[in-house]
Amino acid sequence: MTLTHLRWGSDELSLLVSLDPVGPARLLAVGEASGLPDPGREPERCERLVRSALPVVEVQVAGGGRLGTSGKRHVDGALSRSLRCTGHEEEDVDGVRTLRVRMADGATGLRVTAVYRLRAGIPVLHAEAHVENGGGSAVTLEYVSSLALANLARGLPPGARWEDGLSLWLAANPWSGEFRWSRATLAERGLYDVGMVAYGQTGSKNRVAVTSTGAWSSSEYLPMGCLEETAGGRALLWQIEHNGSWHAELGDRFDDVYLSLSGPTDREHHWRRRLAPGDSFRTVPAAVALVPEGGLDAAVGALTAHRRATRRPHPDHDRLPVVFNDFMNSLMGEPGTEALLPLVDAAAAAGAEVFCVDAGWYDAEPPGTVGPGGVPGWWDAVGEWEESPSRFPGGLREVLDRIREAGMVPGLWLEPEVVGVRSPVAALPDEAFFRRDGVRLVEWGRHQLDLRHPAARAHLDTVVDRLVRDYGVGYLKLDHNIDIGAGTDGPHGTDSPGDGLLGHNRAHLAWLDGVLDRHPGLVLESCAAGGSRTDHAILSRLPIHSVTDQQDFRLLPAVAAAAPSAVTPEQGAVWAYPQPEHTAAELSTVLVSAMLGRVHLSGRPDLLDPEQSALVRAALATYKTYRHLLPTARPHWPLGLPGWRDDRLALALTADGGTTLLALWRRDGAPGTVTLALPRVDGRPRVLFEAAGPTVLDWDESGRVLRAALPAEGSAVLIAFDGSPACQGADLSGTGPPRS
């Protein structure tokens, strides 16, 4: 029987789908329109792709299993094979094109829909799936893909083996060492062409799997990855847009390669969802950027555009105020009136525009009290979020009023999702917390609120509304320092611990939306043990994100330079914590590390000498001359994505209009001169900020090569290329010590 093929999309990105009335719809190929076969003129070429193509949605149900293969892979589900394509619809609304491909299973009555979206000018495919039980009996879901892609090796040259011809980028994301990208071929990752297709098998039965369990969505790996042609520039970069458990896997199938992305699964996350007749389920969303050249750098640029296009608007995305926070290498959770007032004055003098009082402002324990596991004494007593009279004898308002008088917006730290075991709030109903087998869960002296419960939401709404109303705060840092595990099997229609966590994750996002609906000007900062919740579900709602807890300024550049791979520059907050013992070279590293993102000033600006204070003021004054460029800037890495121990690092941001900002770091022991190829950069370079002495720049304009000589080990410099003539009149006046 001849299949009907649909080619849908745009010039930048199109899909080729087979619409089989006696079988499942299959996504045959995805890429730029010019690279896809034409169904009208090349039907045989389309047919050849069918064998290794996957159904547009992979579904596995209890009692169904798989057909044709076994193992741990989430493909070839028996139910997926029994689906039949029932139709498709297309729509185009406000520049967003949507394709819905519908399938149904006659035996169970399940109706499955793949939903794809494209935005004009952005080569990123956004996908999710819906499953509805239209039958007469309950069905238990064990796996549903958000996006399933196959035939990913079809662009390799003749004779190339996919195991060597395709490389996989993954990003380990350890606490305080975030964004550790590494590249290896599929063979080096453990996936080989074992030659068994010639003997009637589907492939190796193996996979490369990356998964995360719990509420810290990025505590081990970013929910991202990139499949790149080893010898070419084509790249496919994905992100799973979820604030909880997720799973990604690549495998081989009929001499080609597939990718399947999903939220929680039964096998990996203790997730199952029982669909009674009439019930439905929606997967977490996922997105893939596909670029024909430029590799990972170009794909990150495309995904950056997608992140901006799909997030909740907020004025903070454009204002980008400098935030002072009293925690990092400063008060470290021991705030009080006496300690804070000098910092308020010093932060204002340096140029800060927001002052956030971090952890401890509610602490009634005697100073120096140690809690469980070496944390401060308040750790297992949090939850009420009431000011501490002993820390603020004149009231917390005295400090917040001083912040306002100094011209800054006052802010406070909260950890809303947890309640300490010693907190009076622990008296909320058991159903308001995570439980397993009827037992309320405890992690590091804390309970986890279940935000599906009205009492949990009402408590947090009361806290936030009170702080905004009574204290006039305009900034709240929302932290989350425990990971509760697979989930909760408490009430609220939960079918499994993983399903309980998924319900809470979605309730958490709805709660954040509700807070911002009530207080549209309030700035909410995302934080979770540093960068342990770096996902687009959170970042599409909150305008600023703390990327790390790294305290060593010598290690921080590797985190700061890689952060724009996962967080837009205008949202990624990096610490700058000057100390009185820092040399000028060290201060340049401290400050430049934060200057291509959101500046989170901390440390002890109140203890700096006049020359050190002048450097901090100069850095922040310089930042304010170009920060308006960050909301359109696209990152790229002239020396490659930074390795943890690389001796020289570089991050470039190119904004609309052509201006490029370039940060260079020379770490201890590194040679003084670095050479960078900058083929996409226009204009001539000039130093915007330096502190260790003059940086020598030698620019080969015809070859687009820069040689930069940094004067001291352990130093950094910020450089600008003014780009097109339209940008050369912009106020980018660099500041720093006088040139000799």
C-alpha cells in the first residue's frame, strides 16, 4: 500500500511524516527543507526511511511490552505498533505554526496525539504528546515520549559509520561545577554498530541514556544534549523542558540512530499513570534545535532564541539591575542589623540597584548555632518566614528602609517548598507534604510541601503576599536545597511516586505563575543548590537564575563562561565577591566573570580599600553601558566550551546590530598571549574593562584573528568589537585603570 507523506514546516526546519491509515504515523526525517526528500518526486526515497522511523509517539502500557526487541530501551512498544493514523490538523496563529498528528488503538481505545510547534525564523521544533483513554477499560501508562526522532544518521556521507560519524555532547552538572560539556563519538559513549541488522535484528539493543530523578532537574546532568556530525557542522541540540524527572536516550535501530525524550518513566522514575475511561495525560514538553552548519555553537544560538520566544515576559529581562546579595563569601547566612547596614552603604556606593538579604533573616537561634549536618541552626526550623527580633532589634524594616533610602530595591531570601521538622508549619495536614507508604518524608531535617494541596499553596501565598505588602520587597530569591527523591504516593489521585512528583512539579509552576499574576513587577530569582534546577520550565517563568554556588573565584570562570549554553545571558546570575585580600589581577577575574550575565555582587565591599572600591565601581559602571545588549546576544566560544581545568577561557556574546562582547580569562600558570579565530565578529577590538594592567590587542581584520596579551596570571579582561556602523555610536565607554 502506498503511504501518504506530509512535509510540514518552514525553510529553516521541516518535518517529513508518513501518515499510514493501517499503521502508526511515523516521523521519517527532520531538518532544513532543502535537505528533505520531496514526497511527490522522490517517493522511493521516502519509503526507504520508513523501516528505521519511529511512531510519532512511543507509548508503553502495563501488559503490553515490546515487539521485535527487548532490553531497557523505550522504543518498539507493542501498543505503539498497533496505533493507526486517523488524521492531522495544521494551524498558524500569530507566527506560531502547529501540527497535530492523531492516532488511535482499536483494542484499548487509546487516542494519541503528537503536537509540534514552530516559530517563524527559529529552527527549533517544540513537541509534546497527549494520550486520552476513549475505551471502556482502564489502561496504565508506563512510558510516553515527548518527542521521538529517528534516521538521525541519514546526512552522513556514503560509507561513514554512524558510531564514529556522530558525536554526542552531554553536560555533567555537578554542584558548584556546573555546565561541564564533553564530546565523544557514539562508539566512545558505548553505542556500536554490532552488525546484527544483517541477521534480521533491529540493532544492538543498547542505548546511551541520561536520566534525572527528583525535584533537582539538573543536579547530575543538564536536561540537554547535542548530536553533532563528527566531521561536519550539522547539529541537533535538545532540551527537556521540565522541572522534575526526565529521561533521554539514543540508540541504534535498523542501521540508523534514534533519539527519544520524555518526562518520568516507570523503569527509571517509578512513574505510572492509570487512565480510567475518559482520562487523559499530557507529556512534559521538549524542544530540538537543528542547524545545518556551525555545530553546537550555532545550535545554542537557535535554542537561545527559542528560550526568549517562549518565556513569560517580565520587565527584569530588559532592566538587568545589579543585585547585591549578602550571602556568598559575605555574611554566609548570618545577617543582622549591625552586619547589614555597612554592606547596604557599600553596595549602593558600588552601584548596586537591588539589595537582597539572604538566608538567616528569620533565624531565632543564638548566633553560631549549628544544625544537622553542619548547617546553621535554623536549617530544620524554617517555614514561618517571620523576621528574627534578636537579629533585628529595631525590626527588619529598619534595614529595608535603609536599602530604599540608598536607592536600591529591597529583597529577601525564601526557601518556600520546604518546612523544617521543628517548624510550627509542620502542623499542616499530612496530605500537604510528600509521603510514601503513609509516612511523611524527611530529608536533611526538612519536609517537602506538596503544592497540589490547597493548604500548602495557601500557606505560601500568605507568606509572599505578606512580605510584599508589609515590607515592600520587590525581589524574592527562591531557593530549594533538598532533593526528595522519586516522589510521593500520597493522595490527590496519585498512581505512583513518580506521578505524584510530576503533579507537584506542575503545581509548583502554576503557583509561580499565580504569584507573578498577583505581583507582576515582583522579581523572582530561581536558585536550587546553585544550578541544580536549570531547566526551561523554571526559566520560562522566572527572570533571573543563580547558576552556581561556587565560592572559589579561580574556579568560577569555567562555570560563568559555559552558563549561556543553558541560560540566556540576561537571566544567568554569576557571583562577583570582592575581598580586601584580592590583588588587582584577582579582582579582574572576580568581576569579569559576572560581567557577561547578571551581576550578583557579594563579598565584602565594605572592607575594600579606595583603589579596590574604585575598581568595583568602574566594573559596574562599565556593565551599565552595555547591559542593554544582553537581551539579544547569542553566545559562542572562540576557544571551545570551557574545560574545568583549561588554562585560558573565552566567552563571546554577539548582539543584534553586530556588537560583540568578549571575556578572556588567563588562569594561573597560563601563557600570557592567546590567539582566537573570530570569523563572525565585525569591527575593531577595544578594552572595556581590565584591572591588572594594560592588555595588548593585535587584530588581523582580514583574517578575523585576535591576539590578546593579558599582563598577569590569574587575570581577566572584557573586550568589545563595536560591529556595524549603527552600533559604533553606542555608549560602550570602557573603564578601568589608566593606560600607560
